[in-house]
Amino acid sequence: MAVAEDDARSQGAAKQWTQSGSQETSKADPDFPHAPHEWTKADADKVAQQEGLDMTDDHWDLLCALHEYYARHEYGGFSVRELHDALDEKFHVKGGYKFLYRLFPGGPVAQGCRLAGLEAPAGAIDKGFGSVV
């Protein structure tokens, strides 16, 4: 891919974090200002424990980033690729998407959305993967 295309893609992903959307959020937890109103940190801890994850600050940073992304975009008005690119850009300094996969082996978008109390975008979960169709 050409350098100009990489720059354009990166700029587009970075802009996604500053756009405004319309998802209702809760101010109950100041650490998660964009979280859905029914979501609690305790719920995320419970799901993480069930999925064998030990939550660190980096895990919570991704959940906060997912909450923010969903809050700033119309629910369902984005593709899994747009979210992927935005997360890769946001966590670029730490290693981008490779870093996120080490945190969430079930997929930063699919597993991250489960813990964040969000519905994963279409295409994030392939129920037919590995099965005979």
C-alpha cells in the first residue's frame, strides 16, 4: 500500500475518535463516562473472569475506547473495519492491533464489546467460521 494511502487511512481513523454520535451514556462511573447506562465495571469483571482474562489497566483502556467510539458514532452506523482501524490508530504507540490481540485473544472487537456491554458490529463475529456450511 502506498504511503499516501496509509496516511489517509490513519487520518481517517484518527478523525473517527473526534466525531460526535448519539448513543445514550451514563455518568455513573467517572472512569467510563461513555459507558451504556446499564453497564457496570462489575459486570465486565464477571465476564472477564468467565473468559479467563485478568483485567489490567490496558484492558480497561480498550473498554473505555470502545465506549467512546460507540458514543461518538450512530449505533450501527459504522463497519467493523472502521472500528478496527480506529482502535489500531488509538493504540498505535503500544503496538496497535497486535497489542490488542494479546490482551483480548478472542478478538479486540468481539471480546472487547462483550466485556464493554456493547453489541459487536456486523462481521466482528463469524458464527460460520470453522463449520461446514
